Amino acid sequence: DVFATVKNDDDLIINTINLGKPLNSNKDDFAYYLDKKGFKGYISSNREGGKGDDDIYAFNRIPPFKVKGQIFDDANGLPLEGAKVSLMDGNGKEIAYFITKSDGYYEEYIDRDAHFSILGSKEKYSSVTKSFNTFNQENTKTVTVNLNINIVLKPIEDIVILADLDIIYFDLDQHYIRRDASFELNKVVTLMRKYPGMVIRLESHTDSRARDNYNLDLSQRRAKATNDYIVKNGINQNRIIAYEGFGETHLVNHCSNGVKCSEDEHQLNRRTEFIIIKMK
């Protein structure tokens, strides 16, 4: 009989398999040869039906069928890393799976004349399934199945919450909480009471006027005043993971040192922003 070896990625033989019928028979089969392309070959055998004692038989090898494809993020069209690709047979049984790398690519050898399906999935994404078959594909070696996976949107209520948190502003050279700012802070307090798992971070800023060191200290006082207001109104301090001042290093417009700007333009830089770290 004729046997074949199976090698691993290190080119080491890990298994030996019998090539079976029709290459092998119940007689003496030997001198197996396959061309470099792997599609045509010859074998010698003294099996029944031959013309002499040992006959030479030619054969054409039908190559294994390959399924390949990519997983894409449907929102931006880019390959999706870390997605699970499950290959299932016609009965819905998983026969192989892959975790995509940065190129989102997968491939696997499969049987001919059979039904299959591909399931693509990833946490926080909606799953997508595509079915296909390998019937009547004698002249084809590969089928390509690409999957575009949609992002699972957050509940509408949470989206509204994120959009409803406004920045608060401060007067020039001051860190006290203004009346309009207290209105916004009360909204933050209300939300944090409604969502006990909500955790935030506070970042405060100044405009570019005054010295850099002074502005850094002023922004830190603004961050602390904001933090203290929220805590004073019943929110546990451990739900504000940090409050930090950045001085004039994070301007939102062109009003840097020496640039002539209106008071309204400078006002945009004197602010505290709320960054939601966790929402449950």
C-alpha cells in the first residue's frame, strides 16, 4: 500500500496515513509518483484488470477544496481583529474555528460535495452567518466567504445620557461653581444616583492668559471644586477615579499665548469636562 506523512509547522512528521482507494487495492501497490503541482501522478500495481503482471496507472488528483475569507467591521470597512470564525457542517456542528489577527483573514481545507456555513462573531458585535456548498466545483479549488459584522449599538437611553452631559465653565481667574455650572453638575449627580455603576473622571482647564504654572494650579482648583460639589451632593468619592487640572495645555481653539481673542472665545477654554469611565 501507499502511505503519506503529515508534518507540523516545524516540518516534523506527526502522523502517517493510508491513502486508501482507489490508489491502494488488495494487491501490491507501489512506486507512487506525483508531479510538482500535485495534480497528476502514476502508481504501479498488480491489481486485477491490468494488462500484465505489474502495470503503470496514471491518475489525476482532485485537489482539496479551500474556504477562505476576511472578517470586516461593517462600520468602517476595516479588517476585524479578534473575531471568532466558526466553520460548521451541514448539520450545524462546529468542525473548526479560528480567531482572526489584524488582517481579519481565515482559511481552511474542507470536503467537496458538502454543505457548510460560516459564523462570524465578536463581543459587542452582532453575529453574521453565511451558508455555502461545494457541489459541482470540479474545476474550482477555492470559495471565498467574506463577512461584514455590525456593531451592536448601546441602548438608546445610555446614548442620550452621554449626549446630555455638558461641559461646565468658569469665570476668569476663578474656580467657584457658577449658577449655570451647578445646573449641569446637578444633572451629573442625578445620573450617578440613577446608575450606581457609573464612574467618571474630571478634567479641568484654563485659558492661555496668566503664567503657565499659575494656570496649572488654577485648573487643579477648578477640578477639586467640581469634585467636591459632586461628593457634597451624596456621590461616593470612589466613583470619581480622578480629578486633574491641565492648565492651558488643552485649548479647544486658536487662543494661545499672544493671540487676540474675544472673551467668549477665551471662555470656551475655562472649563471642566466629564469623562465617563464605566456605565452600568
